[in-house]
Amino acid sequence: MGGRIQIGIPGRINRNPHTNCASAVRAYRRHLVSPDPEVSGFQAITLEDCLTTLADIGDRETASALRARYLDFARIDRAIFGE
């Protein structure tokens, strides 16, 4: 019986290869039998891709709410720094 383990992290953060999330994914992948998700059952995907897919299959309202809550970094910056 197979399964799939997926890690969802914001792409904006993951695009920098030196972030903790990107480093953790690379470290974990080195211990797998294969880097191919079909073989290993492990796939790293971005939160943006998940939310785009959610909107594409028809739940645009939920995708939009999640995008605003977890990916609106300008909103987070304003809340923290008052900018």
C-alpha cells in the first residue's frame, strides 16, 4: 500500500535555496530511495500551487481567503512594522 507525503510551503520563501524549509526538503530527499515522487511518495509543492488548484477546481472563495491569510506578506509587514 502506497501513499504520498506532501510538504506545502509558500513559494516566495521556498524560491530562496537557503531557507530552512528548502534546506529541510533537500535534506529529507537525500534519504529517499528515489527523488521521483512516483517512487518515493514524497513531493514538495508550494502553497501557491495548492491554492491555484483549489480555485481551478471551483472553490475560488476558499482559495482567495487562504491566499489572503497566508500569502499576503504586505499585510503581514504592515501589521508588524506599521508600514
